[in-house]
Amino acid sequence: MRLGTLRGLVLALLFLSTVINYVDRQALSVLLPTLRGELGLSSSDYGMITTVFMLAYALAQIPVGMWIDRIGTRIGFGVSIVAWSLAAVLHALARGPWTLGLFRGLLGLSEAGNWPAGTKAVACWFPQHRRALAMAVFDSGSAVGAVAAPPLVALLALNFGWRAAFVVTGLAGFGWLAAWLLIYDSPEKHPWLSAEDRAKAARELGPVRAKPPVFGEPFRRIVGTRQLWGLLVTRMVATPVWWFYVFWLPDYLSQGRGFSLQEIGFYGWIPYLTVDLGKMAGGAVSDALLGRGHSVTRARKSVMLVGALAMMGGLQVVGAATPAAAIGWVCVATFGFGMWSANILALHADVFPAETMGSAVGTTLMAASLGGAAFTFAVGKVVDRAGYAPVFWVVGSLAMIACLSLFFWLGPVKRIPETDVTSTG
């Protein structure tokens, strides 16, 4: 099989894993209007449950990223998706806020492997000038999953009940696992590649390095770098914008705009489609700027600045005259987040060597998740007391604050030096 074809298959699997990840994650928010009555959930309960998910997701990021660096992408990714699929199915057994919170915490712990493993796989398979678009395709699965979840979960719930909706969506990961184990391996030892294509991959990607001999060694190597802390703070401030739209948009459409479950299923997917379009546009423009000779700093950060400006569309949502206009402004904001997201992931591959990628992404995603957990918890309290208006004001402002860290803390994009070259395992 040709190198380009195999890269396409690997990228398709990474995309599908993220779709499944987000369908499993988003199912609860779609079913929230139903569960308010079935399980007696309040907004504060939902905020607490979502915070449990985010805290578990955050706290698992560094150890899971270190574990994936140590054990490898193929096995690490497979174990992760089995674990989160089982956790998703367990949601069907919930009897109230506490059991739902428990199962949500298990889902957060197990879903932590998706981005460290996926970003590491992209860094191992794609050269720098193609990584932003590859990261965009991989990451776009989150938006496709969020697009698919409202109609899919609503259809399952309306026809078979909300418990069946959790079970059916949770089982999808096992089909993905079979394809992953069949197709994925590292380029230098993949049995489907010819010697010529292996040599081509080595020229494009550079020398291959061994798995770390000591657990946690890649994390210790990068923990004191300016690049890690700059990306960490940037993600911690900006990522709550996305978590808000993922976890709270269906409820806003129900509580703030009077949508039924059927209407949420019919219209609620649109803003998640535009985030995908933003990721594709942001990745393609950034890679095109690199291809025309612009620096990595200019190519990535200029696109991210445009995305941050678009995210300010959240300021207009509550004051929009009609539900259609409100969804339109949300779409502007999510398109901007898509441009931002594709390039923040590409920056990791630009800065960190492949053997440290799991640890690096796990660390910055931990910070992003902690920021999202704190923000999600606060949203539940604020919505119960003051509605959604003050929340959208904050959501519309966060990205421009994150730009301060992006431009002044991260600074010019500089790659961390590689370690000595050895063969990979």
C-alpha cells in the first residue's frame, strides 16, 4: 500500500475515534431536558455532574499522556476507547444525580487518552507542512460527533428510551477497535509499506526515537520549558469556550429559546458543523502560509487571531432578536473556535518532539480541562440565579484574553531539541 493511502486510513481512524468520543460525551447534554424530569436534575446538578467529568478528564491527562508515551500509540489508544465505551454504556444504569456523576467521572478518566494518542499519531505520520490540516481533520471529529449527537441521540431516545440511547452510542467504540488493531502501526515498521515508502517517510519525518526507558521521562524533559507553559495557559483560558457550547448549548436552546427535544435534534447540530468548517479552513490556511514561506509563528498565530475575533460572536447571542439569529451568532463563534483549535494542536507538533507528544498534549489538555471544569461549575450556579446572559458575555471575551498568553508568553514558535536517535519500539 502506498504511503499516502495509508496516511489517509490512519487519519480516517483518528477522525472516527474523535467522532465516537464526542457522541459518547454529548449524549448527556442532548438528553438533559428529558433527564430533568426522569431523574429530577437541576441546572446545579448538571453543573456538578459535568464538573466531575471535567475534573476526572483533567486529572487523568498527564498520567495517561505519560503512559501513552511509554506503551505506544497502538495499544494505548485501543485500551482507552474500550474503557470509555464501557463507561458510556454504564450511563444507562443511572438512578439519580450521584450515580450519573459517578459514571460521568469514569467516562472522563477513560476519554483522556484520545487527544494525547491522536496528536502523537499525527506527529508520527505527517510532516510539518501537512500537520495543521491533519490535526484539523483529526480534531474535526469532535465537531462531527457533536453534530451527529443531537439527531442520533434524540432519535434513539424518542424511539427506544433514554437508557437505550446511552447503550447504543457506547457500543460504537468496539467496532472502531477492530479496525484500529488491523490498520495502525508506526511508519518505520508498518507491514503494509514498501521499503521505498518507509525510506520516504523517514526522510519526511526525520529519525525515529525510542520509547522512553523510564516512565515519565518525556514529561520531566519538557515541564520547565516556556513553550509548555505558554500553551498550557493559552488552552486553559480559551478552551472553556468550546466546553460551554458542548455542554450547555442544548440547554440554552431549551431554557432560553423554548426548543423541544425534537427541535434541539433538528437545529442543535448546526453550530457544531461550523466548528468543523473552521477547523478545515484554519488548518488549510495555516499550512498554505507555511507552504508559501511564512514562518511557523506567523502562519499559526495569524489564523488563531482571526479565530479569536470570531469567537466574540458569543457576545451577541442572548440579545439576538430571533432563535435563528442566536444560532447564527453561535455559529460565528464556533467557526472561530475551529480555526483556533486546529492551530493550537499543530503548535504542539511544531514545538514538541514526537516522543514527548503524549505528555505535552496531556499536560496542556489537563489545564484546559481544569479551566473548563471551573467554568462549567460556575455556569450551573449562574444560570440558576441569573440566566444565560452573563455567561455569554464571558464566553465572548475569553479568546481575546487567551491571545495575550499566545503572543506574549509562548512567544516565537521554537522547537524543543530532539534527543539522541535510536530505534523505536
